[in-house]
Amino acid sequence: MIEKILITSFCVFFLYGAFQPHMIFGKIRVWFASLNDFYQKPLFSCYICMCSTWGSLAYWLLFGNSWQEWLTTIVGAAGFNTIVFILSVRDFD
């Protein structure tokens, strides 16, 4: 289960990076920039929120076993991404 959570999380981080300006999907981000935050976050601007959309897609394409395992994997990947976010903005003084 841990490996599925990490693989799903890494897929989401890859897509988050690919949607940044001057990256391969950067133009798509510009096209959808007029969307409300409610739609932007799960599509390309929040790697925690992106677990619900892109993480689900990655899970069903790569593993696709059961809905209970899907839910556990997506929540676990979002939790892992939250920990990464907290550690990345933490002040280490």
C-alpha cells in the first residue's frame, strides 16, 4: 500500500511540475487561468488538491483494484503531499 501511495504522489508531483510556466503543459495552465480557484486547484495549481483528480487517474490506470484501496491510496497520497508542503514552507531557524 505504501508503494502505491508514493507512486501516486510522485505522479501528481510530476504533473504539478509539468503544468508550471515554460514546461510542457504550461500553455494549458495559461488557457485555464481564468477558471475559478475551485477548478484550478485540483487541475494544476495545488499538488495536495491534485491527488483527487490526477491521483485518481493514476491509480485507476496503474493499479485499479478496488474502490476501498483507491480511497486509501488517494487520502494517503494527499497526506504525504501535505507533509511535503509543510516541510517545504517551514522555517528552520
